[in-house]
Amino acid sequence: MRKIFLSLLIALMLLCITPENNVTQAKENATLTVSSTITKNDKAVVDIDLSGNSGIWALKFKVGYNHSALTLESVQNGEVFLDGDLTMPDKPDKEEFVFVVSSNSLKDIKGNGTVVTFNFKIVDYSPEGKYPIELTLIQAIDVDGNIIKMDTQDGMVTVSYDIKNEDIVFDKAKNEEIRIPLESKEAVNKVKINETEIDKDSYTVDSDGNVVIGSDYLNTLKNGKYKVNVETEKKNYAADIFVKEDVEKEIEEKSKEAKEKNKKGEESKSTKKINGKDSKSEKGVNKTKNDWTGQKSNSAIVISIIGLVIIAGIVCVLVKKRRVNG
């Protein structure tokens, strides 16, 4: 009788165990890459791309940059996550931008592509140069809560002011002095560049009343945009000047990057169309899968209850028989 009871107890325990979903192992070799770009019209567009993704459910990282040179104006969602998956900060231009996203479906997202796009603007009169965009991963997990190992690659924004034909430009490659036109031939008291007075030996005034700033002084300035103030006896004059390393070379580089960006934009549009269709179909698949999982879970509970009733009945019969025999 004891052996029979133990056998029934083991059977009961097995029936009570319901199957669970298999736990997925943590993924590796995924990479978040920050793009590098040159500013155009005083603006820069920086993408953060995900590659090598074998399944991700939630992602959190922070982005740091030089606030004295760049202002983050806006942030746009990419093609990997849906708009409703994102949690955006109230103000984008904080000390460090924290990006948080988690899928609204109970399924890993396996797509690659642009996760998010940052739209920067140059802070006026900041020097030209390369400014790093630093990405720090905080956490990435899959739908089962497993941590995903992920590499990160920082990017760069090269600040380079666009110039027009009418702009006053000092081209270091040509090494020619520049002229600041005045409306009258008044005596010049001071010349300031970015609010700092320059030595009188660094400039002259020609016969037409133009302030001529010499190349020796201009070569001491970093490449960038500068505000020039000329103070005379009756009036003050202001003008912007640009200091460039090599104008012709810069035009070639910007033209090349524009072509590459246009090519990438066309590829991105194609990817978004494909992912848009996939997202809709995946929603249907997720709903079907979740409904099926719920039915399977309910069936397991019903089977367990029926098993318990049957076993209880068998135990009662055996107990009665033993009492009769006794």
C-alpha cells in the first residue's frame, strides 16, 4: 500500500509541473556604432546604428558631447524600435542624453539598423575641429531578462562652417590679409575679435577706410568663425569672419560626404519600408503566439486538476478496500 501511495504521489507532482518557455542564453557580438559626420549649414546629423543583433528587448545608453560646441536640438527614432517603445527626456540638451527603449511586445527584436538619430547645431563662434560623440552602454537585455554583451564605438562631429561668396574668409592655404569694410573714413580706436582687443600692429586702415587685418595675426587663430568689432569715434561696426585651413580641400571633402550620405539615405528608406511591413506582421504573430501560449497554459491547469481528481478517487477506493479486507 505504501509503494502504491508513493507512486501516486510522484505522478501527482509530475502532473502539477507545467512546461515553461525555454530560457534564451545571453547574446553576444552586437555593436552600437555612432556615426561620424561633417556639419552642413551649421548642423550635424548623427546616427546610432545597431549591428549583429540576434535578439534584443530593452536598451539603455547615454550619449555625451561637447556642449560648448554643439547643441542637441532634437532626437528622432530610427527603424529598429517602434515610436511607442521609446522613453524620451523632457529636454534633449542635457549634460548627458539618456536613451531608454523597451519593446511593447513579448518578443525579441532582431532587426539591425539605425536606433536613433541626433540633430545637432553648432554653438555660434565655436572653433572648428573634431568633437567626439561618446556612447556609454548602461544595459541591454533580451525578453527573458538575460544581459546582452554589446560593444560600442564612439563617433565624431567635425565642426566646419559653410561659407558664401560674400563672406570674409582668411584662407591659410593662400595666406592673404582680409579687409573689414567701414561706411566712413573715421579714425579707428579699437579692433576686437570675439570681444578681445587686438594689438594695433596687427591691423592697418587703408585709404578707403577699410580695416586690414594682417595674415601674421590671423594665422594665430584657430579655424572657425569670429566676430569682429571695430570701434570708431562716432560708430561701432560688426562683422563675421571665417578662418579656414584650406577652402578648396574642404569643399571637396564636403561634396564627397554629401554623396555618401545621400546613398546611405536611400538605403535607409528601403530598410524602413521593409521593417515597416515586418513590424505589422510581427504584431499579428505576437498576438497569435500569446493567445496560443495562454490556451496552452490553461489546458495544462485543466489537465492537472483532472489528474488530481482521478488520483484522489483511486486513493479513496484503495483505502476502502483495505478497511474491508481488514
